[in-house]
Amino acid sequence: MTAESTVPTPAGQPRDPRFPSVSVLPPRGAAAGFRFPGRMPPARPVSPLPLLAADGTAAVLGGLALSGTQRHPLLLAVLVAASLLLRPPRPGRVPAVLDELPAVGGRIAVAWLALGAFVAAYTPQHLLSASTLLAGFLLQTAAGCAGRGAVHACRRAELLHRPQAALVVGPAATAQRVAAAVLRHPRDGVRPVGVVADEPDGSGGLPVLTTGEEVQRAIVQNGVREVLAVHPCMRAEQGPLLRALAESGCTVWEVDPDVPSYRTGDRLAGFSCRRLDLGTRQRGRTGKRVLDVVVSGALLLLVSPLLLVCAGVLRLSGGPGVVFRQERIGRHGRPFTLLKFRTHRPVDAHESATRWSVADERQMPWFCRFLRRTSLDELLQLWNVLRGDMSLVGPRPERPYFVAQFGQTHPGYAARHRVRTGITGLAQVHGLRGDTSIEDRARFDNAYIDDWSLWQDVCILLRTAVALVRPTGS
């Protein structure tokens, strides 16, 4: 795409009037996305206590490898504490013991090495030998695998006798194929009870639900707690519907019926699957918001003299109107007003909304070119972050005109709006700015969302700060 180009107006696709609209771009002032009239009581989470008990018991049994003089209660307490703090993360689905063995063994090895370092530092007269460390590691690993295997076996037996009711969302024919395969493998503990699609395919199988009322009735009558979103349905139209199902108390899984491409290792009836975070899980999100508020507030205070200088120079060189306001699309497709320093003046509002980039940056005044090349024109977006319109790190927001186009032409683009947009992001630190591939941006943005962590945000901010030292323009 060149700097002169614009994207043609999209051709509207007719929709089934019986099914509520799930467009990522809801009308201004309307409630965003699909909503059900009520919320199911939340499902009882799987208790972590059995796995904690298994890991703790294994640590105590591993302590039997210590000699009588070394078997001090404090050392056993250190071993148990290290083992529990380093326990493998709870998996998405019930795993096999052999699948967990590398993670369990690695963490137990770390716990025993930590114990050995602790003894060497505080009681060197009781230094643990290599044979003692190896024996303890092997004994605890064997006990840990046996205990965790017993817990997983009980969980599988419970799911076999009391499977979780599920809805399958996606094209009717593909969803029916996935549902039939899952029903043939009851040991996975999932029992599909219906298919959610725009229209029936006439091939039989499970009931096809085409209206919100039918979906709500199926959830209530069957106690649905699982949703299987057949890839790539959630990447296009069904994002708001899946968010509504998640908000009603369901766990949403994305299932790829054709390509085993996910790295999570989760499988359902042989299909590759992964749990989707559709904004309903708040773990860690509070920390992200705190980071946004603290950093944006501190930076606004720190750079306020620089902002005043930039505004003054722009006012003297270009006249009134130093702040550029433009509608962008944020989280869940909600529009907001983005702020920047004005570095160019579009001919009219249509050009501002539909021109991809500036026609000839060399014709700008030197100070405007300087602001763009150093990204100083973006500093006002710190106010958007402080207000909650944006985040420091996230997918870059785009104008409604281009969001509508890219959502139809680039797989995965609509899924970027699962989180707040950001000033910088994983795509930007990989050089995807300006006239670069939209498909690549969407892929990096979705990878950021799927693998999100607070540390990843810190790393992206540090890489952005380093990049500003050698600016290449926007």
C-alpha cells in the first residue's frame, strides 16, 4: 500500500435478520456486541487442593532421602515450600502424567538445587552430596507423578460420569463434524448439546441454534459451561457473541478442526484447542492498568515542559489548532477520540478518515517532520492512556474506515480488539509501523494478546524506549 492509496468502500454482506448483529463496529451509542438477558451462576472452579496435597506429600517423601542428621524440620519445610511455589501451572484440560513429567521433573530439580544451596550457605557441616540430591530428586519425582496421576484419574472419572455440557459455535457443517467427534470421545468430559450458526445446514446432527433466545434457552436447560469456537469463526463475526457467552459464565475454547497449530498442547478429541481470554479473566489485568496509570501520569508530569514547547512552536509555525483529534476504534470495537500533535492538515474530514498516510512528508515544515520522525507527536496519547481509552502496550488503534476493511480482508484483524489498544506494541517493536503488512501486524498483535504477561509489557516498553534513541519515523 502506497502513501497515496486509500481502501475502497467495503461491500456490505446481507445478514440473517433472525440473528443479532455481532459486528466489531457497533453503532455509536449502542450497546457493544451481543448480550444475553441474564447471567448463569458461575461454575464451581476445580479445587487446587488435591494437586497441592499431592505435591506436598511428594516433597515430604522426597525428604526421606536425607540422612538422619540432615532431616531437620527446617530443611523439610524449605523443600516443601520450594516444591509448592514451583508447582507446574494448572493445565487447561486434564493432562496425562507423561505430558506433565518434564515440567514436574524440572521444578523438582530446581527445588532440590535450592535446598542444596540453602544447606551449603547456612549449615555447611551438613552439606548434601550429589548422590543425596539425585536420590531425593528421583524419589520426589516418582511420588509426585504418582500423586498427580491419581488426582487426574479421579478428575477424568468424574468428567466421564458428569461431562460438561457444551455449545459448538461456527459454520454449521464444520461445527457438526467437531461435535460428532467430541461425542465419540466421552473421556474428554465434554458433551456438545447444540450448534450455534447463522442458519441450519440440513445435514442433521445436533440442534442448530440461530437466535439469541434459542442459545439462552440451551444454556439454561442444559447447564452449559463450555463453548467450542470452531476456528476461524471467532476471528471474524462471532467475537461479541463469544464474549457474551463468556460473560454468562462459560469457558470458551478455540478449536482448530484442520491444523494442529497451537503450542499449548491441549487436545480435545484429537483437535488442537486453546482457552480464549475474552476479557472476562481479570488476573493480572489490574496490574496492567496500574502500570498504565502510574507510568502515563509520571510521564505527563515529566514531559509537560516539552509538550508546552512543542505546542508553542506548532502554534507559531502553523497557526491555531495544534492538537489533532481523530476517531479510532478501541477495545471491543468502541470508538474513542485519539489525541496527537497536528503535523499536517488534511484537505477535509473525508481525507482524514480514509487516507492511509501523508501524501508527501517532505512538504511538511521541518518541525512537523521532526515530531513525526521522533514520535513526539504521539506523546499526547499518554492522556488517552490515563483516561482509560488506551493502554501503554497493545495493538495500535485504527480508524473505523480501515478497521471495517481490514476486518474483512485480513484473518485475525478483528480479534485484535479483545484488549485495549496501545501507544506501542509487539508489532511496532518488530518494525511494523507505517506502510507495512497489515496481516503481519494482526499476527503479532494476536500473539501478544494470547501470550500476555505484565513482564512482556515491561519488555516492550523498554524496547520502545531503546528504539526512540534511533528513530526511523512513523
